Amino acid sequence: MLNVPTLSQLQSEGRKAEIVFWVGCAGSFDDRAKKITKAFVKLLNQTEISFAVLGTEESCSGDPAKRAGNEFLFQMQALQNIAKLDAYEVTKIVTTCPHCFNTLKNEYPELGGKYEVIHHTQLIKQLLKEDKLTIQGGKYKGKRITYHDPCYLGRANQVYEAPRALIQKLDAELVEMKSCKSKGLCCGAGGAQMFKDAEDGDKEVNIERTEQALEVQPDIVAAACPFCNTMMTDGIKNKEQEGKVEVMDIAELIANANDL
């Protein structure tokens, strides 16, 4: 049974959460991304960390609206969220979505929303360092795992090391694609591209990226973003490699390794 308290629930009990888990639209509504949400919550439940979610009070961060050019809608969504977060005196937020991470961390402050915002891979790495969480190695020993850098985590915020450190703790072999880290290639979903039809061209971006992944012959493509997960999964299906290559979030890999 997953234990996921809401901020309103804790408030009614006179308690506060140490950290708020911002689930995001994908993690709340997309069936595939819900599995990432559950895996991360299972890991949080293994620790002593006090966390909570906004639940039905959480609205879209506004990232798609802003990337699509609707600044007015973005600010409406952001201000609504900031009012709720401030009402609960939130100071620290973790999210499994780099789009939410980037927006909350870098774009909310100018609208008055100033919080410490971290990505779930950063928090998991921190919890391991503090011995609040352990990883059972073995399940992925000898597996070849390649990691796809999400644009809003990597190039936009220079978070390259935490996800890779977690993969290495799985006793797996980390194999890098030719375009990685600061030279990473977009999965094709960022900038609100996820929600529009493809433009003219010879090849979809996610197919190009999937080909780069398959070049290193991985058993698993690790992602750290629900959008990247969708695009890479679609690419693997396009190449008819579903039986050979899995696409998994790093939280899922660790939860599986721990048999959660």
C-alpha cells in the first residue's frame, strides 16, 4: 500500500512536510508516467523523509503554455500554484519531470515563487549518501544501460552526474551514446512539441535519438523524464525492438532493484 499524504491532510493534523513531491500532469494522468510516480513514492516510503503532494490542488506548472508562446496562460497557472504553495509555507519541492523542475526552479521566482527545487535523481542520490536509502545491486549486474539526457535537466540545468551515479550503483555497465551530456540530443517532445503534429522533414527527432541509443546495443534505455520516456518508447517500437530493449525511468530501475 502506497503512503501518499496530501498537504491539506498534514495541515489538518498540525504537521508539515519536509519536502513536497510535485507530481506533474504526466505523472498524474499518463498511464505510463503513473508507473514512474509510483516507483518514486515506493522509494520515498522506504525512507524517513516526510513528504506530501498537493493532490487535487496541484495544477499544471505552465511549462507547455509558456513554451507554446502563451505567456498570459503561463502566468495565470504559475500564480495560482504559487498562491497554493505559499499558503502551505512550502520551501522545498522535488519532481520527476524536468519540465516542471526547470519551470518551478527558474521561472517561478520572478513571479514571487521562491523554492528549493530538486529533481528526483538528485534527491535519491542525496538519500543514498545520507544512508537514508540503499540500493540492492545485483538485479541489473552485467546489463548494458544507456542514459538519455533530458534537455531541461541536462543542458538547461547542468544536471548530468546524479542520474549516471545512480545507474552505476546498480552494478550495470553504463554505455554512452555519441550525443550525450552537454551535446545531448532532444527526444523531440520539448518546447510543447509533444502536443503538435510533426513538421516536414526526413525523420522524426525521436527516431534519430533511438538510432543513437541502439548503436551502443543497450539492454535498457534509462530516462529521467516522462516525456523522454514516451518518445524513446515510441522510437523502440518503431524499430521493432520492444522485446530486446526496455525504456525505464531511473526511479523504476532502483525500485525494481530493491524489489519494491
